Amino acid sequence: MTDNRVCVGALAGSFGVRGEVRLKSFCAEPEAIADYGPLWTEAGDRSITVSITQAIKTGFAARVSGIETKEQADTLKGVRLYADRDALPVLPDDEYYHADLIGLEVRDTGGALLGRVKAVLNHGATDLLEITGPGIAEPVLLPFTMAAVPTVDLTSGRIVADPPDGLFPEG
């Protein structure tokens, strides 16, 4: 996927027997996913228009362009959907798209390299940066808070972290 697109959701198979799909939105305002279209598959080879039909327990039921049957909807299970970055809202200075954080170098306040952001996770309380790198046997989960991550510099591709004592292996 190019840097010009951001993952905004995923399809989770069929909903009912008339070609609707289950749609999981990764957007801050979940229903806004339908406003960022057309959406693209990860390979970028297929454009998809999404129309939400109803909210359901696991996200939304939706109509997808070109899908008319349950069998066609089932073939889309697991397909991640990407929006053109230009279609997304501009964020305030202290907010970031997860896609922009992945791959950034992480250094401590003294400038020592801690690793790189492999993923951004959220299990309910706050976002966590999954950090991997040399000397780290198991990925480290760094809370993405102002206290633990005082600086994010997208221009230089760097995060400055002030992790809690003992979070990273002594190097």
C-alpha cells in the first residue's frame, strides 16, 4: 500500500443472504468510513464504494459496489479497506494517524535508540506503541501518552520516549 492511503476498515464476510457485508470501521467516528470513498483494497487494484445500511453488534452492515450475493460477500472476508489520505480530515497537531507512526524510530530522552514502532494497538484504555528492535527479545508496549511519548516528529521520522523504568531491556 502506498503512503497516500490509510487503512480505515475491514470487511468481515457476509451479513444476511442478500449480498450485504459486515463492515468494521477503524475511524474515530465509525460511520464516517462511508464518507471517505471510494475505498481501495490493500493491493490497490480494486475500488469499492460502501453504503452503510445499519449498525450491528460488530460494526455495520453495508452494501458494497459490485456485490449482489451472499457468496460474493463471503469472498471479501478479511479484506482491509484504504482511503486516499486526501479524503481524510486534517488532524490537530497532537493527533496522528496510526499509519504515520508505524516505522518511526524511537529514541529515549538522551538520544539512545530504543527501536522502531511496529504497530499501534488499542485494548481499551489507551493506544500502545509496539516497539521492536535490536536487543529486544519480546516487543515492548509503550503507552502512547504525553508522559511516555513527549515528542513525535513526523518530519524527521522520530519519536522521543520517556518510558517508565524497567520497560526496555538495559543496553
